[in-house]
Amino acid sequence: MAHTITLHESHLQSLDLAPAHEIIEPLLAAGKVLEQEPALRFVIDISRDPADPRELSELPEVRLWFIRLDTVYPWLPLILDWEAGELGRYAAMLVPHQFSPTEGIRYNPEGLEIFMMAKIFAIATWLRSQKITNYTRLKFMTQMLGYEIEDGLFELLA
């Protein structure tokens, strides 16, 4: 079931995570965060100068809000709507990158590698805390961003 977190300028300017909490916390309380792959989406509703060529991930206030969100819910990429492009968009908020209209997002390779390893460590730890030892979805997540993770890594983390 898809869930949408809508952000307005006031949320970004004050680093207010309430819109995320309102969606995520009930899922956590009900134990439904990983049930039927909840597809989480973001809508960023802010006024912009039409002449501003920057992508949303290049706006400091947007990026800072997502950095704060990621520190509170480091496992969040696991439940994003990957098919709608939310995983790539989320990564762009946290990983240095270049954007080209013809080539799309090109992540800084070292930045993406650090991001991926941090996500693997954080999400594997969170999954274990939820009594989940199947890392298939985490492996799929890494594959979507171009990384192949072997099961041996998870054995090291156990």
C-alpha cells in the first residue's frame, strides 16, 4: 500500500519531520513497516523560481531535511517506492552527484559506495532488531543502485 509524505516549505525551513512521523510511526507501532512492501513516496510542494535550473536534491534546505530524516530512520530506503524512482531520488538527497538532462543522475562513485555501505550496516542491524534474518530486500536495494552484495557480508555482521 502506497503512502505519501508531503513536504511544504515550512517543514523544510524548520527541519520539521512531522509529515514523516505521521506516516512512519503508525506503521512502526502496528508492526507493518515491512508488511507487503509499503511503498513510501515523497511530494515536495514548494514555490520555486522558474529560472532556477537546480534539481530538488540540489536545494540546500531540501537536502538538509532529508539528511535529518535519514538519521532518524536510517532503514527508510528499504520501504521506499522503488518502482516510482524514490530510491534513486532519496540517494540523490544524500550522495554528491551531477545531473544531466541526457544522462540523468551520475552519483559520485566514492560517495555512493560510502552511502551504500552505511545503509547496509544500518539496515542489517535494524532488520536483526526486528527479528528478520532474510536480507533479500536489502540485497535488491543495493542492486538497484548498482552494487552486488554477497551473503558472506551479512554473516560477518551477525
